Amino acid sequence: MLCGGHYDINWVEILATNNGGGLLCIWSKLNFVANVRALGEGYIYLEGLWKEIGSNVVAVNVYSPCDNLKKRRLKEDLLVRKG
């Protein structure tokens, strides 16, 4: 895929459901290597190596639901991922 004149990108997406928003994470393969990709209800979780600093990092993109029960489930799911 060509983005900003470069072919060296990766991405992960969750499509929108009904009126809820979708999620999209885009990164340069030159800067970040995603070792773990997890898609959940309302989130994208990425774990990988940030090459410039040589460190492992975690990035989470969240679309929080309005419903309190769903918010609680989302929080619990992310806390399990955190370990």
C-alpha cells in the first residue's frame, strides 16, 4: 500500500459496527515491528519493537462504548492483556 509516498507500512483495522466507530492503526515497518496483534471488541492492541530506541513498546487504540457493562468488559479485557 502506498501512503505518503512510501510502501513500507503496515496496518490493522476493525470495521465500524452500526453507528459505532471503526479503528485503524498504521505504522512504518522501518520504525516498528509488531510482534503481537490483538483485536478485541473496541480495541486494537499492538506489542512490538520500536527500532529507533531498541525497546519493546505497547500501543492500544481504544473506541470505548457508551454502555457501562461493555465499558467494564473492555477494561477487564485490557487488564488481562496487561498481565
